[in-house]
Amino acid sequence: MEDEGGKSGMTGWEGRKRGCLLGAFLGDALAMPAHWYYDRAALARDYGRVTDLVAPKNPHADSILWRSSYAAPNAKGEILHDQAQYWGKRGVHYHQFLRAGENTLNMQLALELLASLRACGAYDARDYTRRYIEFMTTPGRHRDTYIEECHRNFFTKYARGKKPEDCGGEDIHIGGLAHVPILAVWYADDEAAALAAVREHVRVTHRGELVETAARDLTKMLLAILNGAGVRESIEKFGNGWVGRQKLEAWAKRTDEEVVGGILSPACYLEDSFPASLFLAWEYADSLENALVANTNLGGDNCHRGIVVGALVGAGGAPVPERWEKALLGRELLA
């Protein structure tokens, strides 16, 4: 249904689940062109205030791809394909070939996870990992210039002969939470199954106590919200190990830029990025549009923060802007 403001209402059980998925994918797609801008003046100069799904532009003022390198040990580890030529060059946008409304690599892989769940009827790590390897090693599948360290580490081990189940490595980045909303929605009525699937899945590429704890806590928040609890209530209850109500209320008296960029780093490390995501979802719990616009224009690792923020606020039933939903590429795969 739509309200007078051109927003799709996400009420009821199925509506909350769809809102959670749309919120996660929109959080990533909206932030994609502004991803990893740390100079907010440069972000404003290049894009103005981002309020719609737009395409990325070259050059990217804050790109550090010129400092990065990845050489596949052999064909089994070849995941960059024709994108390898852009590594080591200045000004290259991390997502330069993605279209407006298209998702970055981790959320493209989230669609592979969703396809696996539908095919198997339940989470199957072997089936997902097979799809993951096929997706990453097939030229032209993702068209994303940047590939996160977790994927590079996985395929370096895989290329050297390790079994897929042994290729995950220690990781402390918020990208490890990108697929949690998919599994939370799939197992929305079974907390034990949701927590087990999330733990097993996250370990495919991300291992370590910090990421496992964050994934567990996010799962509990999403399940509570999907089952009718309030967004703020759920964040305060299950996110207390990361940020409590007193701190959230204190931060809400400051500007978003003072909180994310001053108190908390806008970078990808979980110790700051997860609390930042919880703060934004708590602050803008009633408006998906305001939440994701605020997150996007804060820069840093706004794509992965946006997935978390969008999933939490979307699960709460906040209306989804109709113009965003229509512009999201691949939205029909979420039905």
C-alpha cells in the first residue's frame, strides 16, 4: 500500500520482513556512490546531498585503491578479472561500473544467499559456498572494482588448496554483518535456527569473537523487531553491550557529524561502525528515508552501516520511499 507521500507502507508480518530486506538493500545502494568518502566537503562537492539512488562518478576524491594490490595465486583465486587493471591507480571509484540503484558486491552475494535458501529450503553452508565460489570466479558476474579483504583472503587460501570450509579468516569489519538480515528474515519465527545459521554463515568469510558477537546481537534485534517489538526498544535491549540508552540519548543531542566522525570513527571497524549504525537506527527509527540519507552523507563505510541501519528501521515498518523502491535494481528478487 502507499500513503500520500509516495511511500510504501510495511505493516504486518510479511510487510516487516519485506521492509527489512528492502531497507538493507536500499541502505547499500543509496550509499554506493558516496562509499568511503572521508572528506565530507569532497562528498558534497561531487554529489551534493545524496537523497536518491545515483551512479558513482570518477574520480573518487578519497580513493586509496592506488595503495592496494591483489594478485591471484592461480586461476582458482582469480576474483578480480578485468577489474585488476584499476588497482594501483589514483582516483578510481571503488564501484565505478555499477549503475544507479545497483548493489555492491556483498549485497550481490546476499542475493546468492537468498537463492540458496530458496533452493534448499534452509541454510546450507555447502550450497552457499559453492554458489559463492562460482559467483566470484566467473568473469563479469559482479562488475565491482573493489573486493574486500575477507574475500581476497578466502580465495588466496582456496587457491592454495584449502577446503572451502577452512578458508574463512579473522576479521573485525562491519561487512561481516551484511547477510544477517537475509537469515533473520528467513528464520524470523525460529530464534534458535536463526542464530545457528547466522553463526555458521558469518564464519564462511569472517571469524572472531567480535564479529560473531555483533552478528548474534544484530540477529536478536532484528528478530525482536520483526516479531513486533519497537526499533528503539530492541536496540536498547540487545545492543546494550555496544551502546546503552543513556549514551544514545546523549548522542542524540549532538549533530550526526559530531557523533559519526567525532566520537565514533566512520570507518569499517566494528568497534565503532556497529555502534554508529545502532545510533542512526535508534535516532531515525520512524523514518527509513531520514535514516538512510543521514547515514549516506556521513561517508566512511556508509554502505555496510546502511545495510544494518536499513534492515533495523525497515523491519520496524517505516515507510519505504516509492521512488527508491522503483529505482532499486533487482528488487523483484526480494519478493
